[in-house]
Amino acid sequence: MLVIVTENVPHRLRGRLAVWLIEIRAGVYVGDLSAKVREMIWQQVEVGLEDGNAIMAWSTNTESGFDFLTLGENRRLPVELDGLKLVSFYPIEDNKDENAL
């Protein structure tokens, strides 16, 4: 099983992903493809991402049963801990002016 989730990507990339995968919700694609095709699709995502972000998760023979890659700016940061890939979060940026009341 392969899942790709995209945010703020160009329409041409979304259309390109829809050629190989089923878009079950806006920006969420699923399919069951070989590792070679999965790598080719991720290369397409890398080329067409522009200012958006994406994550790709797939089933594999690991402790958790899956692996994933991320691309683009996002608050989530993949972290490996004792052989498990987990997700850490960057702190929320405070955009308030310190001098304002």
C-alpha cells in the first residue's frame, strides 16, 4: 500500500499523481505499486512540488510496518529513534509583536 498526501502543490502535479494513484480526497492519493514505480513517482513529486509539501508512506517489513518520506516545509520532522521512525513537531511560530499590548 502506498499513500501520498500533498498540500499547496500545483494542479499539474496533482494531475500527474492521479495517473498512477487514486485520489480519494483532495491531495490524498493511494495505490499498490512496486518499489521501482514508487521511486519514480517520488521523483515526479520532487520535481513538481514548488512551494508545497508532501509525504509518502508505504508498507514495508519494519517494526512499525511502514516507512515514509517528507518533502517541503512542514512543522513535522521525521526522526529516527532506536530504529523506529517517528514524527517530531517544530514549535508553533509566534507572529505577535512583543511590544503590542
